[in-house]
Amino acid sequence: MAFDFNATDFYDPGSYAKETSRIFDICNGCRLCFNLCPSFDVLFKRIDELDGEMDKLTDKDTKKVVDLCYDCKLCFPKCPYTPPHKYMLDFPRHMIRGKAIEAKKHGVTLQDKMLSRTDLLGTVSTKAAPIVNWTMESKPFRILMERTIGIHRERNLPKYSSQTFRSWYKNHKKSEARSNAEVAEKNNRREDSPKVVFFHTCSVNYNDVDTGKAAIQVLEKNGVQVEVPPQKCCGMPYLDGGDIDNTKKHAAYNLSQLAEYVKKGYDVVSPGPSCSYLMKQDYPMLSQNPDAKLVAAHTFDMMEYLAKLNKEGKLSADFKESQGNITYHLPCHLKAQNIGFKSRDVLELIPDTNVEVVAKCSGHDGTWSLKKENFKMSLEVGKPLFEKFTDGTAAASDCPLAQLQIEKGSGAKPRHPIQILRDAYGLEQDPKE
């Protein structure tokens, strides 16, 4: 295996340099990904400047390619040399290895430390959400943030909710069990009903709580038994900064919570494409615990799970309202899961609803576009996507960061497909309890 988070030589510069040379040589000979992202553009132009003499590429050249990679994963499904091909090429994960070696050598930067502490920032910020949100829109404070942490002053940021999703769900469960008779009836009804663990994501818990509410409403509408155990950030923000140790710690914690439910017949469902991708694809590589593969095999993206229910004849068609024309952005981390267009497929079950799929990268890509050195480039990456959103058409995307980027670049304010489906069922919007 060419890539292994747990390999003894994972942080060895010599081993890394040798693998870098091998991968760059293969990519140069293929160039199928020449227009996918800034990393490939810079790499191929630099090789051409050197008249194809690969051995003249410097560590500085390599670092620039690594820093420009925002781990969208789009090159992986397009690459003809990924496993099980004998070349075993994994360009995006090798870029993560480069960031990890840099972090191990010089320490995780203050910027990446701040951007990765989503649970800490969310816990503090939700307690004073109105003040925090007002401060985040203050020009002097944004200038200060740019100078100290390096978050671009014009980057639109998600607002914090005064009530976390977990707090809402706790109240929701209390109101759901109004009487012992209702509880008994519900338990009898649930003997052979589908069961899921809801991995809510940091975005839903601290920012976009209504997406989590909509997910619970739709799941319960379809007779799905839902549990929401303790959980931490999936670890993706740590991975973005090359902090492998903290990524592993978060993976281990989440696996300890999720595996017990999976062993009891539950599936894991998440509304966040990056989270579901990490749990499916990276947890088995990050952890040597056999439970990692078990959890990965039972993890579904939110709309992927609903499409599964529909295939099994278990998804309600009790739609009350059509949703008209929808421009739907397919997030990169859903495309990389190779599951097809599940969000589109489910939304098109709604009568008189038409969905146009736009499968272009938004350019936000985790913490990458938050950084002042990448912000303007991120808008250039996303420009072909922004042009697809027009007035009068509902906008949708499963990715909360792509939603922010689309709003920044086009003015359209996308919603998660699960919110649109909730509305089509005629369920209450933004229920308080």
C-alpha cells in the first residue's frame, strides 16, 4: 500500500521525497487532472519551465503544490492509477502527508489550531451568539482577525445559533415521549423499523441547526428510529492542517460511540459530505481498530440513506407541496464517495419538481479558502459554479461551506436538500421543540 497513516516511515522526509518524485512523475506523464485545481496547474507549469527535468524540482516547489491542495478529492475518482492499479497513486492523501510532515517538523500553525477547534469555538460562541455574530461582522475585528489568525477580512463566516442542535434534540425527545402509552406504542411499532445514529456535524450543532431539525423530522416521518449519542468533530479540520494525532483522537472517540450502535443493527447517517466521507474512507486508514471498517460499512450520507429507504419501498411519498425548479450543487466530497446523484434522485420524487445538477467545485474546501492567501483564488475556482445560479430558482447544496461560497459568489442562498424535502412533506419549518 502506497499510503498508510500508521506506517513507521510516514513522517520520514526521505521516504516522502521518494514517493513525491514517483507520484509527480506519473502525474506529469498523464496530466488528466491539469484543470482540476491550482496544485496541478502549478506543478505542470513548473515542470515545463524546467524542460521536463523532474529532478530539478525543489522542496520549495513541492511545498507550493502541497499548500495549494485543498483536498477536494476530485482527482482521485478521475485518476486512472488509483488502487487497485499497480501504481497505487493517491495524490490528495500524499498532499496530506506533506502537510503532516511540515506540522510535525515545525508544529501546527496558530491559524490551523484555531480553525480546527470547531467544538471549542462552537461551545463558547453559542453561549453568546448575538454578540459573537455582531462582532464577526465588525470591520475592525475582521481586520484584526486577518492580521492575527490570517482569516481573510471579506470571507463570509457562518453565524452561530443561540441553541445548539443537541440542546434542541434533548427537548425534542422529551416532548416526543409525552405519555407512557405513547412510548409503549412507539416501541412496539419500532421492533423492525430502520434504526440510525445521527452524526450531526459541527456545522449543524453550532450554526445551521435547522438542517439537523429537518433531518430528524424527515427520518421520523419515515418511521426511522433515531439516536444521537455523544460525538466530537469528525476530525477533518485537523486533517486540513496536517494534525494527524488529533484527527486520530477524534476518530477513536467517535468510533467508540458509534460502533456499539452499529453492532445493535443501527446505520450511521450524516448530513455533512466531508464527515461522511472521512468516516467511510479515512477512519479505516486512521484507526487500526476493526470497528473502523464496521462503522465505515454502515455509514451513509443523509440523502444516500433516504435513497436506500426508497429503494426498499420504505420512503414515504406523502408529499404536500411541489418545490419547482432547483439548482443543486453536487459537493466534491459526495462526488468522491462514488454514490451517484442521491440528493437529486430523492428530490425528484417530489411531484412537479425539477432538479438541475451542477457538479463543479465551489472552491471553499474546508479551511483552505478561509486563509487570506487563498481567498481570492477560491473565488476564481468557484466562478464557473456561481454562474449557474440564477434568480427565481431555488438553490441547494449538501455542503455547508459550499453554501457559504455560493452565497458569496452569486448572492444565492442555498439550503440543504433535507430542508427542501421537509418542506415538501409539509412538516413544520424550524420547529422550536
